[in-house]
Amino acid sequence: MNYRKIDKSEIKFLKEMLYEALFVPEGQSPFSLSILEKPEISVYIDNWGKLPNDLAIVAEINNELVGAIWGRSFYPPKLGYGFIDSETPEISMAIKKSFRNRGVGTMLIDELSRRYAEKGIKAISLSVDKLNKAKSLYKRSGFKVITDKGSDLIMKKKL
């Protein structure tokens, strides 16, 4: 497996991964692709690379993109679901289903954390549904719950 900073030509892959990152509880129908056009969702990738702290890492296996992790600092009025403050980038991550549970997510979190720490970023955050199995990955990777919002949690990792 190889991981690296995303290339400008691969930004459309972030849109695919944003769709994959949307949690759908077992037994429920997937979202329509049109959900990616909603402002509260598209804010995670709109004008990618233009905001301070925009950083995306992709994972490749045999020259196939299999996952991505990306972070962005949000500024009012446009905020993400896991917003803590404008100094703490909120991350999103998705791995193609057939490549999950192989350590890809752990490596992506480690790499993104390392790169943000090198930039002087002190912490990263995320929002996760309580039913999402990825919650245990985040806990193993050093994220701590800081806010319980009912069905989802805001988690933070100090770098």
C-alpha cells in the first residue's frame, strides 16, 4: 500500500469518498447522490485546496485509489458537523468497502496526523454516528469524545 498527498487531478475522488463517508445504518437505503449538493455536505470539499489547512491524503493499492482522508478548517458561517474551532481542522475519511479492515484507515489517520502536527496544528476533530463501526478505529487512533450530540459524537485528537 502507498499513501500520498492527493494530486489536483484526483479531486473528484474526494467527492466519491465523501459519498462513502456518509453513514447509512444497516438495513437503510443509501442516500441519493444528490445529497452531495446539499451545502451542509458539499462544504467538506467545495473549492478544495483554497482554504487554510486543506489537506488530503489518498491510499493506493496496485495503482488503484482505495481510500482518502482529508481535513479542513471551517470558519463561520460555514461549519462542519464536527466543528470545534477554526484552529482545529475537521477530518473526513472513507475507504472503499472491499478494502476495509486492512489497516488502511489507521495508516491514513497516522499520516494525516503527522502532516498536520508538522504544520503546527495542535488537534483534529471529527463527527461520527454512534452506530458507525469506524468509531472504534477513531478511539484506537487517539480520538476522545468531547461532545455527545445524541445520535452522533464529536471527537478530538491531540497531535
